Amino acid sequence: MSPAQIESDIHAFIARRFPIADSGGAAPVSLLDGGLIDSLGLLEIVTFISERFGTEISDDDFLPEHFETTSSIAALVVRKLAPIR
């Protein structure tokens, strides 16, 4: 799965589950700092990532910068899916 497809899937989930967070193509707003997603919403996103992409988010991954935008979430997933070298 390409990084663009991963980001598209994450964006679609967030837009469906948290419609207020959908920027409609405008500049991305911070999901956390903007108050668009709370801690329960973050858990829903992590559950979606686990189910959709088959990867687990570890405690070390729970950094605000990883969950600021759909792009930053997608970048985290891409890193988690990258083969170990």
C-alpha cells in the first residue's frame, strides 16, 4: 500500500468519524491542539490503524506530533510498516 493510499484511508476514517475535523481541503488544523479529537477519539484512531493496517502503535509512539494531522498520522503508519533493515 502506498503512503498516499494510507493517508487517504486515514483521512477518510477521520472525516467519517469526526466530521468537524475535516478541513475540506483547507490548511490542516491540529487535531489535538485544535480540540477536534480528544483522548477517546485518539484511541479510536489507534484502533482503526491496528485493524486497517495490521500494525500496533506502541507507548513510545504516543507523541503529540504523531497525531497532529492526518499527514503526521500517515507518516507514523508508513514508518511502522517499513521493513526492518
